[in-house]
Amino acid sequence: MSEVSGTPHAVRQSRPAQEVAEILAAAKSLAGPAMHEAVESLHPMLAEISSYHLGWQDADGRPVPNGGGKGVCLAMAVLSAEAASAAGEVGVPGGVAAELVHVFTHMHDDIMDGDDRRRHRLSVWRVYGAGRAILTGDALLVLALEVLSRISDGGGRTATLDLLSMCRRMAFGQAQDLNFETRPASGPNAVGVEEYLAMSADKTGALYGYALHVGAVLAGVEPAAADLLAQAGEHLGVVAQAVDDVNGIWGDPAVTGKPALSDLRTRKKTLPVVAVLSGRTPAALRIAELLGRPADADIDLEFAAGLLEEEGGRRFAESTAREHHRMALDCLRAFPMPSPVREDLENLADFVLHRTA
Amino acid sequence: MSEVSGTPHAVRQSRPAQEVAEILAAAKSLAGPAMHEAVESLHPMLAEISSYHLGWQDADGRPVPNGGGKGVCLAMAVLSAEAASAAGEVGVPGGVAAELVHVFTHMHDDIMDGDDRRRHRLSVWRVYGAGRAILTGDALLVLALEVLSRISDGGGRTATLDLLSMCRRMAFGQAQDLNFETRPASGPNAVGVEEYLAMSADKTGALYGYALHVGAVLAGVEPAAADLLAQAGEHLGVVAQAVDDVNGIWGDPAVTGKPALSDLRTRKKTLPVVAVLSGRTPAALRIAELLGRPADADIDLEFAAGLLEEEGGRRFAESTAREHHRMALDCLRAFPMPSPVREDLENLADFVLHRTA
């Protein structure tokens, strides 16, 4: 069809590959109207709270120019449809559903984890109270399912069932994560690395896996074939969690939008911590003792972070992220798709690996 | 078919009508295995918390003999299927889904409303913490949808879409209810009776409406015909809310399982309060002044309850309950059904009107 390229897939290569900023912007502009329409169908109070969380407006209801989250789920779903040689629009309802679930879980998790801040701003429950944050999250989960329920073909039904499986896994992962908090820092009942990675695959991997395969499902790809995309997404979710864990200790507050050393302040058992504690070195025992103290005790967080770094906690988390990034690319490579789409997905995967906030 | 009866509907009348205790017990025994199977499929921590809320076990995990809630939603769904001349089993997945949503909303609402007790026991968030109560509620909503998603015919799809509509209405109603809290007790912005009843139809009516029509939907009744049952259920939901409102002020703590005068303690704008405040009598102004004081201020609750009763608040709520009970029976009368099923539904409606806890 195209006169420029001689390959048989020329029609699929009718657009060039894009930089990450372009990928995210394109997906947001494609899915924006559907996102706004969905959120604005809620009770005005719930729509306002959702708009705050999404960064569309501030706590006083004033619009924020160019505000909003990164929209990684939207971009994944759009590229997922394009990977199946369909138009990006086909993936939009799946991307909107994934994004709404993403927001819902953030709103609820911030309460559970006692997180005061998200993306440089107070978290929803700190602005509107826990009650309203709970209710808005509930309404967003229902909304995600409503968006998919409007698609009456088989792809819509599969996308709905997959969303429910994803939510089940996310709840399972979050339950594990909450349980980790009350487990001892050392000894036979301490949290192990394998267990942590399984939790992370459920809690974050399931969401990215959903977003990265739902577009293909809506484009009519058989579930078995689309599963390669789901696996790629799942690995990227583990990458995202490991990167978050590193940023939660060593990230620059000006970039992360959270206080310095924030995960150590709240004594979270994140990957760098779990990796070092399972080593049972003298330094590990020292860290176990430090992090075993209550969250309001005044411990030397800088010292703990330094010890964790010396003992290889940071290195381990970073290499875990690289390893799952590589596995994600392997899965993508096994799925036949137009080459500009593949380049975009690889750019997005690199972005997930290298992001600092 | 039956030799006993000569009517053309003899086959449908093959069982006698039942007392309420029998109706509830029969539905529980029919739906029990499906309820247990669903709950036990959750993460063990979430299953444990759900079992506590459902009254199956105490906070230490010990089984409670004959424990458990009343299961009104289960009974409605089973009778709804029988009203469509199907076996009660047909309504079970719909009843289980409604019951799971009922539990999910109670768990979350208790946090939002700061309610410490439910059915003579500490509420879930007071036993397990708000975080775990939030997560368990989320998982139960997903579970309700999963239960319905296993039905692959058209009835299953309608039941799923209806469940989503119901959840949307419940969230809308709860948002209104939360907003009522911050509205003034008197003046043009005070909550009106009509507004209160609309909230109650969304918050409680939608659930009962769902339970009372989903069995018929699963039995293949056309949505338009099943709507009469939904309307009957919706009226019964308004009855249940009005009765709750009366019990929340004048109920006997030994029966309700909540502290005496509990809704006045928390300054809730329930129907008896709204009805009196909209009267603008001198007594109404006195009540507005009393209930306008913060929840931790020491006001004479007995005095306020007495004033509300003298001014007709209790009478108004009770007559509202009777009026909606009558409308529910009218809707049931317009839906052709086997007469023992009609008798059972009327018994259940009477139970909702007269219950004291």
C-alpha cells in the first residue's frame, strides 16, 4: 500500500515510532474524552474527588493546566490494540478501565498504607477524609466495569472477566503486602524475596499485564495469543514496583514528590530491605533491629539507607528490575506486531525501568 | 398435576407458605454452600474478616454456632426465582451476589459513618483496622461480580449489568448521605424530606430492588416484567431504612445491638430528624440548635429524642415505612406468581416493616 516501504506489513508501518512523551500524550488525547465522560457521570462530589486525584483540578476545584498522571495504563492499552494491527481507539475502553482501577487502588492503598502524599500533592484521604476516599474508590471500580460492559461482543466479555481476575489478584497482593507489615524482620517467618516478588506480580504486575493485553483482546486476538502481552505487562509491573521501592528510599524528594527516605520512615518491607534481611549478615541484623522499632521512634534513617546500600539491597532491587525488563522484552519479541508499535512498547518499557518518580 | 388441588397452577403450589423464620432458614440452607465457597476463595485474611462480619466466626476465628446475619437478600432472590415459577436454586447466584454487596457496603459504610458496632459486635474496622476493612470490602465487590460472571446466558449478563447499576445508585446515595452531614440543620439549605427519601431509595432501595428481581431475571423473565419486582424491593428498602432510623433513636440497645440513642449521638440526619426540622416550629429550632453542636459535645440526648417524638418525627418515619410497605405489596400484587410464594413475600415484607433490630 505504502510506496515508501516494500515490506508486506507496510500498511501497519504507516506511522513512525514515537518518543515516550509523544506516546503518553497521544494515548491521553485519544482516551481523554472517554476518561472525562466516565468520571463526569459520577455523583458531583465523587467526580470532583476523582478529578483531584487525576490531577485535572486542585483541591479548590480550579482546573490544573496540563495536569494529570502519566497515563501509562492508557498508553499500554492503546499500543496493545495497535500491536494486534487494530486502530489504537479499539484499546481505549480497556485503557480507561485499567486507569480507573489504577486510581481506585491508589486511593484505597494510600489510606491502608498511611501515605500522606502522592505526586507532589496531599493524597485524597488527607484532603477529603478517609470516608469520601473510600466511597470514591468504590465508585471508580464500578465505573471501570460499566465502561467495559458497554462493549457487547465477545472481546468485551473477555475484557470484563479479565478485569475481575486482575482485581482479585490485586486484592490478594495487597492482602499479602499488609500481612508483610506484621511479619518479623528476621528469623524463619521473615518475608522472603520470592514471596515479595509474587506479591509484587499480583499487586502491580496484574494491572500492567491487563493494560498491555486488553487492547489486543478487544481487537479480537485469541486469549492464548494475547497472553504473551499480558506476561510482558506483568514483568513490567514487577519492574515498576522494584523501581518504586528504590525511589522510596533513595529517590530525590523534589522528583518523587514524597518525603526523603519515605519507605524507611514507615518501615515498609520493600525489596531492598527484604533482600538484605534474608542475607542474615551482621549488617542485616542491625537493619532488622533498626526497622523493627515503631514507626514513631526516632531512628537514623540516613544510616539505615547507607547500610542497605552497602549490603547490596539497592543493587539487588535494580538488577531485579533489569531482569524483569529483559523478560518483558522477550515476551514482546515473541508476539508478532508492526515494528513502530514494537519500538513504542520498547520505549515505554525503558521508561518504566528508568523513571525516577 | 397434583391430585390435591384442582387449580391450573397446582404444580406451582406444591409447597405450603412459610413463616419468616422458615423462609430465611430455607434460603440460607439453599445458598449456604455457594456463599461459603465464594468467601473461602478469597485470600485467607480476607476470608477470615468476611466470616467475622457474616457472623460465621468470632474475632478469634472460632466458629459461631447458628451465627450469621438474617440473609434477607438471599431470601428475596430465592423467592424472586420462585415468583417466576422457577426453582429457588435459580436465584441463588443473584442472592449471593446481593448479599456480598450488602456486606461490602456495610464494611465500608461503618468506617465512613464511624459506627463502632453492628449486630451486637464490634464492627470490622474496629476489630481488624480500617485498612483491612477497606480491602476486604473491595474484594467482596469483585467476588459478587465473579459469582454472576459464571452464568453465561443472557440472564447472567442482565444480572451483571443490573448489579453495576445498583452499585452506582448505592454509591450515589451514600455520597448524598455523606453530604447531608455537612448541610445546615435549618434554613433553605437544610435537607428536605423528599431529598432524604430519594437518598434512601438509592442507598437501600436499590439493593433490595436488585435482590427481589434478580431471581426472576435469572429465571428468564423479561426485564420489563421483572421491573415490578424491582419496584417492590425498592419500596421495601425505603421501609427498611425508615425502620432503621426509628430504631437508631428509639430502639432498645439490647435488641438493636447498638448504643441507646446512637443516631443522635453521631448527629445523623435521619428521617425523624429531617421531618421535624423541615417543620420550622419552635421545637424544630431547638432541635436544630441541639443537633448542630459537635458530636463530642455533651447534649441531653433523651431530651432531644423526646422532643423529636412530640413533634411527630417518629410518627412521620413510621407512617412513611407503612406507606412504602403498602406500595411494595401493590407491586407484588401486579406480578402474577404462585400463591404460596406471594404469601412468603408478604410475610417477608411484614418482617421488614416490623423488625426491631
